[in-house]
Amino acid sequence: MKNINDEIELLDILCGKNNIKLTEKVKGKFLLYLRLLLDWNKRVSLISKNDENRIIERHFFESIILTKFIDKNSTKNFLDFGSGGGFPGIPIKIVIPELKGMLLEARKNKCLFLSKVIKELKIDGVDVLHGRGEVISKNKEYAHKFDIILSRAVYKLDKLIEVCINFFSNNKKAVMIFPKAPDFSKELETVKNKYCKILKLEHQKIFYKTTENIDKELNLVKVFNK
């Protein structure tokens, strides 16, 4: 990896090319987050070793860009399902500090990392919950509690919605946002048919400019209440 300060400047350039403004305070938080991530990744598998050279774009920026789809006036909280190294929940929380959130993670060592990041970055209004989503989703304390559900988990879309629907609020502005690989069209049609009476699913392609001014595609599934 290049000089760590240069990496954060790279993030700032990338955000600027896509009409996202980062304050000096926000950049400082991402700098500390990056340091913690690289340090902990030596002993806890938070991201693959190959991903260490693309944290800025793959993990930080592709999390930040999801803020464009969050209605801050009509939604009050989020759930990051299968948060892992904190993506996309922590970058979103850094950029939208007023948004309350919960990071759900099944592995205890990753939960320890998430708690460390929250403490070191002095982030308020976000909690870490240790447990498997399939189990936690049956807990009435969290039933229909979250206006925004985000996940980069590797679950199939059908299973992801099956579990997350128990967390999903009845707010008409509520949304689930799941980044997916490009080849999921058949999977999407199957899930659309299964939930057609209660949910509306959309496939949205978004494009962003890389630092080399190349257009890059990101595929999202967005899920709304009917």
C-alpha cells in the first residue's frame, strides 16, 4: 500500500469526482479507520490480503456512494447486516453522523474490531450486535425496527431478504440496499415473484468515475415496501 495519508487524499479525489464532499474531520476519521483496519487485518481476517491495495475504492468509496440513496429526512436508522470489517455501515455513519445504526456481525473477533473502531473514531449513535442474523431476526426487540437495511453479505438474495424482512420497518420510505454481482438477473426475477405482494424490488446500475476518469459500474438491488 502507498503512504497511508496519500490513500486518504485519493479517497478525497475519488469522492470529489463523484460530487461527494468530505470535510477535514471526516477525512481524519477515515485515516484512523484505515490504520485500524490494516493493523487488525494482520491477525483477524477482516478483508482479503489482495483487497488491502484497494480498500479506498472497493470498501470505503463503494460504501460512501450508497449515501446517495438514503433519504435523511424520512429515515432515522440503519442495520448493517453481516458488517464484517464495517462495510458499508461505518463509512455511511462517518459521512451521515446523525443517522443511528446497528452493525450486526456473527463473528466475535470482528465485533471486537467494530467496537474498537467506534471507540477510537468517537462515533456516537451506532451499536455492535453479536449474533447470527437468522437468530437475531426472531428477537421481537428488533422486529421491524430499521428504516434502512444494508448488506454486502454473500448470501443469496432470496435468503438475504427472507432474514432481513423481519428487521424491515413499515415506513413507506424504508429501503433495503444490497450491492450485488452483475450476473444475478435470474435470481432477482425469482425473488420478485416470491415477494410481489408485499415488496417492490428494483435493479439499479450506477456508474462512478474512478481516479483515472474511467466509468465503473456498480449493481444494486433496492427493496421497498408496497
